[in-house]
Amino acid sequence: MPRPSRAADLLLRAALAGLLALSAACGSRLPESDFEPRRPTAGTGTGDAGPPVWVGIITSATSPVGGEVFTGPRDGALAYFAALNADGGLDGRRVEVLTCDDGGSGVGNQNCVNELVGERDVFALVATTSLDYAGASRVSAAGVPDIGGQPITPAYETYPHLYSIYGSDAPRTGGKPGWNGVLYGGTEVYRYFKQRHGARTAAVVSYNQPASAAFARLVTEGLRAEGYRVVGEQVDFVLPNFRAVAADLRAQGADLVFDALDSHGNARLCEAMDAVGATVTAKVTNVQNWNSAVPRDYRAAPRCRNALWVTGSSRNYDETSHPAVRAFRAAMDTHREGVTLRSQWQLEGWAAAMWFTDAARSCLAGDGNGLTRACVERFLNRDEPYTADGLLLPVRFRHLPEPPETSRTCLSVARWQDGRGWVTQGDMNTNCATVPQLGYRP
């Protein structure tokens, strides 16, 4: 069974998070919590179907990197639960959501965990998206399932009871992440462009900053494992000369461009590529840029904009021919009408909420023991992979004592086209290859 291998993406997320934090030079902000609605007091009526089920969502919404960066999964999950409640809830029981903004800091995250897990006693967390998941060990120790979180830090490859949206093969015993501190990622993205588009020369652009450079080294290693000629490009983090990089990309005849840059750096690189006439088969970006802001962010780079490709492990949010995507978009329009941006992270937050709901329903329809955390986790840990009605590549959690040397891995692939948005490239369930797994330390 194909399994999405997203461990390498974790390092990119950590690198980008660090870059974004560094680029926000105005300092940190105090965490702000937003708990709505409040938990009812004892004796409050809840209806004949039983009391509501309380879940928590922790998001770095007001972090120094800006409010739009991490809120997608939260918004998707809120849309799902609103649609669920409008349709009768969880077998008649409402799902009530307590949201908490951790401000993008470790202290703020611990405060959110203390509030939601310690004081509010939520049944589960859903779609966690935290710049610094400092409270992860507390969540795990409390036995609270954290379902469908975004693995920005290695926490989801470290602790039991934490279930990232992409699955995991790691032991997750609470010690070192992965296998004795080593995580693994595959070369499926590089294999795809080599086999499907004949790419042979790839450029890797990074900042002269440790996290960015570390990810660039991992990308370079993967590309070379797939037989590419690799052109390394590094720019100064404070005063980057993207025009010089673009000129060299043209001179080197690069087919592909990968990067370990923030969104602003990506846009400036594209502008420089258009300015010097550097054309490539694909400017490969990441899931954090898989959104409807492309015309705005890349407005000064039309040629490069239409060479943007993205890969991931979930179905393209613009693939409206799929019924589950249509349901997601309709709910966003109805229940999150103030959120005008559409993004892949919103779809993954929706899928995380669906995952929790399907697990809870399996318990309510089970052997009579009712809804318990242990029952929900049995659903999450089952051998049968989960797909969220086809929105996710098959996800499962295994606890392998040794890392796999190879893995059959599939990809969701899309490219941007003006007037059409993100256009799906092939069926994500058949964009598959058996590729080597390369180790790295986060």
C-alpha cells in the first residue's frame, strides 16, 4: 500500500519557520487565547443525544511571521465542524471547538496546552499548527489524541498520542525523534520530474542561514541520488542578490529550481528570473505556498508564476471535479465566508476534522463502550490506511523498530496556470515510485 513519506518535508517546514521568525525583526508578541464558545457549566442542558464533544485547536495565529501563515488548518477544521453540527452533529451530539492562539512562542504554546488539556479537559486536539510545539510532551503525557496536526517540529515523530496529517513509521516512544534522532525522507519528488518531464539539471537555492542550508543539503543529496546534476546557489539572508542567482540559473541551463526560502524570497527569486529571462521546466515550491494568493504574491513575475509546481500528500484544493473537494469548498464558502484565501492547508485541516469525526463515529457505533480516547486511537492505529474520502494519500501509523531502506511513495502534483489556478497533474494515487529513504537529523 502506498504511504506518503513526508519526513523530509518536516525539515523544510522547520527551516521555513525559522526563516520566517528571523525575518520578522519587530520582536515577539505575547500569546493571545481565544476560547469560544465557553465550556457550559454543570447542569446546562445539552439535548437528548448527550453532552457536546469538546475538541481543541491550537494555532500560531498571531505569531511574528504574520496571521495568514498558520491559520489554514484551523479554518478548514472549523468549517468542517460547523458543517457537521449543521447536519446534526456527531450522531446528534454537537462538536464544540475551543481555539487557542499560542502566539508562535513556546511559552504561549505551553499556556494553550495547559488551558485546553489541563483546565478545559478537551477530549482531543485537532489540526494543531504551531511554530513551536513546546507543549507536545504534556499532551502526550495526558493521553490526549492530537489528530491531523501539521508537523512543523519533530514532535509528531517523537511522542505517542500525536498523529500528524501525513502518518509516521517512527517508533514515537517519547525519546528522540524518529530512529534515535534520525528522520528519513524519500526522493519521490525528484524521481517524478526526472521520469515524467526529463529533468536532468536542478538548482537548489538557499540562504546562508543554518536551517536553510541544512535543508538545501538534504535536497542536494536526494537529487544526486536520482542522478541529477546539481547547481547550488546561496544568497545572503539580509541582502540577497537574487538577480545574480537568476543569471547563473540561466547560464547553467537548470531544468528545475528547488529552494529553502521564505515566501517573500520565493517571489523575489521569481521576479529576478523573469527579469533576466531564466526559464525552467518547473519552479518547485512547497505546500505552504499552495494557495490562491499566487497572483498577488507573484504579480511581478508572470513567466515564473506560470512555471510554479507544487507537490504534497493531499488532493489539490482546486480539483473541484472531486466530490470531497467540492464539499470542502462549499463549507468554506458557507461557514468561513470571511476567509477569502483558499489553501491546501485549509483542506488538510478539513481532513483532520473529518478524521477525528470518523474515529469518533466508529466508537459510537461499536461495542457499547461509547466514545473514549482509547477507542479513537484504535481507529487511528488500525492497519487500514485512512484517506478522508479521497482527500489524503493513504495514511497510517506504524511503529517500525528500524527505518525502511526504501518506500513506495505517491505524490499529489499541481502546477499554476493563470486563469485556471492550481491544475492537478495526474492521479495522486498513481504518481508513485519505490524510492530510497535518506536519513537526516532535524
